[in-house]
Amino acid sequence: MKRKIGLLLTLVLLVPGLMLTTSCSKKVVKDDAGAYERTDLTSSQPGTQAPVEQGRITGDDAAARALSQEELSARERFMNEDIYFAFDQSVLTAEAQRILQDKAQWMQSRPDVSVIIEGHCDERGTTEYNLALGDRRAESAKAFLVNLGIAASRMTTVSYGEERPADPGHNEAAWARNRRAHFVIQ
């Protein structure tokens, strides 16, 4: 009896689940703002055409896809390349200045992009001191970008002090990775 009830419950749950997962083919589309939207591939609206038609991709579609991959790669590089600071410092190193120059060029070619600059510290020092140091680091990066022609209104700064370490270790190598400014595209 228990076996029949278990089988019946399995069927009752499995059949509707299968029906929901196979109802329509869907495609995930990323819009310009980076938001994902699901669209129905079986749409028969006049004037709309799926980019892939019977297995063929047009040259324009391939170029657009390559451009969007290139743009996605550029966005990832922008956000994944942090600048680093010496212990107890907010002065930009030569390497940090080079990275910020690259970031400024990227931002100049995308005037609609706004950025949050996060200031981070290692775990040494008090919470209050590290929050102030993280703020000085973020503001230092922002000032450098403003001097390169990026509007200050496109950038906001925030300090996380020691609260969001990139490396949870407790040694000099970990501390060096945590003394940074990180960039987030809004």
C-alpha cells in the first residue's frame, strides 16, 4: 500500500514538472544594461526574425555576437582589474596609475557607464582607521580619474575597510591582495 502511494505521489509531481519544463523553447537575451530577459523563440510576430534561421547565422549576427563578446570581455577586465596600495598608504603607485589610465579610456568610450569605486584594507588596524583609509584609497582613484577627464558625477566611492577581504589569509601576501580599490559598474 505504501508503495502504491509513493508511486502515485511521484507521478503526480513528476508529470506536471515535465510539462512545465518542455512547454516552449526559450532563449536568454542580455540587454544593453546587462539585465537578462527570456524571449520565446516560437514568436510569430510580423517583422521579427530570430537570428538563427534553419541553422544559418548571418554575417551581421555573427559580427554583433562578436562585438557583444568583446564588450563583455572589456567589462569583465574593467571590473576584475583592481589597483593595489602599499601598507598604510593611499598614494597611487605607477602600476595603479597605468591601470586607471586604461579604465579612463574605457569609461570615455562609454559615457553612459557609472562606476562605484570600493576602498579596501587589510585586517591590521582598527575598524574606524581602516574605514577611513579605504575611503582615502577610493577617493584617490576617483581624483585621478577626474584629472583624466572622467566626470566626478559618474563615480561614487565607498569604503569597506577590512570587511570584504579578497583573500582571507593572515599573512603578508593576503594583506597585499586586500589593500585595494575595486571597481563595480552600475
